[in-house]
Amino acid sequence: MLHRSWGLPIVIAALMALVVAVMGSTITEVGPWYRTLLQPRWAPPEAAYSVAWTAIYVCTAMAAVTGWRAMPDRSGADWMIGLFALNGFLNILWSFLFFRLHRPDWAAVEVVGLWVSIAVWIYLVWPRSMSAGLLLLPYLGWVTFAGYLNMTIVRLNGPFG
């Protein structure tokens, strides 16, 4: 296994998670358009989203560092960083599609790709670091729930565009 310190990777992962969180929050406009959408009775209150996403960003950053450190070679470590970055991009893309373009239908398609990327990340990291894989399970669970909510919003409000 390659020797890797903890300090710098933790700082970098935390900064990357913070960048994704800030970009996602600046894209997310919970304004008049969103408030006119019909929501299912089981939709969480608005405050729950920031709590859930904060916990998920912490878990994904920790999983990225833990998974990166567990890789036996540079190629595996690069995969961990790549998957972390891909998930950040897909996360921001979902917010852009849903909230900026007002296209929950496109976001419902994109969320499938986000879900698959998380599942692949878990699959690839699990054999080397079960703790990193476990840290990603809340992310997968939340995206599963959010995807179902997204699809329900499309069904209740569509068509869009």
C-alpha cells in the first residue's frame, strides 16, 4: 500500500465538498416556481434538505479520503478521486436541471446516472475499505429517496418545458 498522510487529503476533500455544497446551494432557488409545484404529502420540510445534504457531504468527503488511502496503487487512488469529483458534478447538474432550468423531468433522468455513479463508487471501494463503502450508503439512500420524490413531482406536475 502506498503511504498516504491524512492531513492534506482531508483538507482537499473538505474543500471539494464545500465547493459542491456552495455551488449547489447557489443554483437551488426555492422560490415561487418551486413553491407552486404540487408535492406529495410525504415530502420532507424544506429545512430537512440542508440537514441531510450537510451530513451527506461530510460522509462523502470522509469516504473519499478513506477510500483513497485504502487503495493499493496510484490507479486505484485516482479512481477514488475521479468518482468523488464525478459525484460532485452530477450533484450540481441535478440542481441546475431541476431548479435553474425548471426541468424536473430532465433531473429525473439525470438522477439515475447520479445513483448509478454512487453504486459504482460503493462497489469499487467496498473490497478495500468497508468503512468508506458504509459512509456512502446514506448518500445512496438519500438519492434513492430524492429520485423517487423527483419522479413523483414530475408525475404530479408534468409536462414541463
